Amino acid sequence: MTTKTDFHSIMELKENFKPKERGWIDQEEAAQVKKVLELDGRTDIELQNIRDMAVMLYGQWSSSSRADGKYEEMDAYMDAMSAICAVVDGMKMRRGLELSLIHI
């Protein structure tokens, strides 16, 4: 059971989560994502919902940064989105769920 809305969870993560390395997430970072997004307490559909919302919001933030010429910020948003998706997808795989791709 979650204690925050998906939106508020993602906003909290946005403020406090910046992957250290591009294209890689370590165990400490994965634990942070799991804790802030309360992933362990989510049902299968809730896991997909939080993943979809993260893709939507981080995609929008990335697009806005690109439009403003802030390419480093754009890359940081895309790196964070990829890391979040990797953590959620890993949980889905361990549960034996199908992975889905969302094109933005």
C-alpha cells in the first residue's frame, strides 16, 4: 500500500534522485528509487502505472529542457527516467510479468 500519490512520489524522486553514472544504476540508487516510489508495496498494475507516469513526466521535463536549450538537464532527466524504468522492470521480471515498451 502506498502513502502518496504517484505524482507526489515522482516529484519527490525528481528532487532527490540524480544517477551518479550515465547508463548505470547502483544498488544504493535502486534502493532509493524503490523506497521513494514505494515499489515493494505496489500491486502488479500499480507497478505499471508508476512506470508509465514516470515516463510521461520525465519525458515532458526532458522535452521542455531541450526546447530551452538545456541539453545537460535534458540528459539528466532521460538518465533518471531510464534508471527508474530499469528498477521497475526488474521488479516486474522477478514477478514473472510481461515488460512493455512505451515510445515517447
